[in-house]
Amino acid sequence: FDLVVCQAAFKKLKRPVSALNEIHRVLRPGGRAVIQDLRKEATTADIDGEVKSQGLGAVGGFITRRILAGLRNRAYSAGRFERLVADSSFRTCEIKTDGITLEVRLEK
């Protein structure tokens, strides 16, 4: 593949290094992967801002805040993700954060 995208799912994987190695295996030389997920360092204010930007009503906003706060417990920090990548076939990555999002860019 030229590109592999994993969005909002990586925190659920039981064997993240194996998943990274499989992504690496299926990429052509020069291929790229982008992983976007919730970041562990997201603050309550970050979550509130994200929910506000979605224009949800009171009940929907409350539920979404609770879900994101719970999922944050399973999310990876930027440092932890760097260590996972270092243990994988990729070895290095570029990480960007914005609000509640952690974006990891990898190249084979």
C-alpha cells in the first residue's frame, strides 16, 4: 500500500507493536502510515473544547464528554507512542498534537 490510515482505533489494540509491524509489512518502500487517536495528555478543557465545537445539545455533550474522558485512560501519550514505534520495524516517527488529537506519521 502507498498509505495506511488508522483513525480512533489504535488505543484498542492489544498488541500495538505487532500492529505497527504489520502496517510496516504491507507498505511499499516509501509508503506512509498515519495514526490519529485521542491523546492521553488531553485535558478536561481540551475535551470540553472539542465537544463544544461539535455543537451538541446538553445531553449529547454530557455523554460525549464522559465517553472521551473514559477513552483517554486507554489512550497513548506522545512519549509512549514514540517508545512503541522505536520497538517496531519503523523505528522513528513524527508526532503532532492538537487539542485532543495525537497524530503519528510513519514512513517505510
